[in-house]
Amino acid sequence: MPAYSEKAFSELERWERKTLRSPSAASKIAKNWQRKINEKIPERIHRTVSESVKQMVRAALAGSDYLSDQKRLEEGSLEEREKVLADRIAMYKRTAAVEGAGTGAGGLVLGAVDFPLLLTIKMKFLFDACKIYGFDPADYRERLFLLNVFQLCFSKEEKKREAFLKITNWEEKKEDLPDEAEFLNSVDWKTFQLEYRDFIDLPKTLQLIPGFGAIVGAAANYHYLDVLAEYAKNSYRHRLLKQLNE
């Protein structure tokens, strides 16, 4: 195995252990705080977030490129692919931070607008990552893989473990998937969107505070793109390195 692949494999193992570890005491305290904040947020804001997530999922499953201008890399080593990915990550993190600062400065109204905008940025990044690692998002099963990466990143422990098992056994799992129309009818939209909303609410609701929200918005968006990038990179690493070892 090439030196870069060995390094990637070691990083992958650390990421897997971190992904499956039990929640810390601090995260439990944060969750309680989050629930109290949620009670003070107007219901129309919660509806905006929920509808945005639902529309994002539908768009990702229905579209083949999600406005991604990244060319599919059909050849290249893992190291070469991840150099391209690093440039895309840096670009998307800057874009997300600028967008978060702008909408965060506007308080409740623009803060609510930030949710669908950030979702679009995240999904465009995932489609780019798919192409960089050589997979074709025109295949509905690859778009479904992206949604599992998204759910792995932005879910609580139980759903995170479910998504992790799907991703780490994807080549076997995808053969048993129903056709696209059947799957769309079977998605539990409510659970999916609540998992995402609950995961990001704590820092993102602080973004709704006028003035203070600009600082929180930039930092939160930058952070969430960074976290998503880590999950996407290691999910695709798992697929490629597993193929190399077979």
C-alpha cells in the first residue's frame, strides 16, 4: 500500500473510533440547553428549517448534479484526488462563513434564510466530493450514499450508528436498494429533518440574535462545513481503501 494510503488508513481508523464513541457529559449538558433555547424560537422559524431540509433531500435525490460544476475524476490516486478535494473544502468553507456572517447580522429574518442557503452549500460540496472520488452522482444510489454521509454527520448517536453501518458496507447494501421511486415514497422525512435540526440548533439559534449573530453565523457555518468535509472524506476513503484491500 502506498505511503499516502497508509496514512489515510490510520486517519480513517481514528475517525471511525471517534464517530462511534459514546456522547460526553458536556454534549448532554449542551443538549439540555438546546431544548430550552428551542422553546423560545418562534414556530415559523422551526417550520422554515424543517421544510428546507425536506426540500433539500428531495432535490438531492431527484437531481444528478445539484448545480455542481466539478468534473468527475475518473483517474487518479487517492493523494491526487484529496489534493483537489482540499481546494474545494477551503473554497466552500470561505463561502459558508461569508454567507453565515451576512445572514447572521440580520437577526431572525435573515437567520432563517441562512438554513436553506447553508444546506445548498453543503449539498453542492457533497456532489463535488462524489465526483472527485470518481463516483457518478447520476446514479441514484450514489446520491443516496451522499444523504447517508449527511445523516452520519448531522445525527445523534443512534441514527449515526445506523448511517455508519450503511456507509461502511455500502457496496453490499446498495445491491438491495429499491428503485428510486419506491425509495422516495419510503423516506421518513420528519425523522430525517428533525435529526438535522436538533443537531445544529444550539449554535445556529444563537445566530438569530441581532449583531451577535454575525460572529456566530460565520464561525458556525465554517465549522459545519469543516465537519461535513471530514465525514465525506473518510466515508469515501473507506470505500476506496476497502476496494484496494480486496
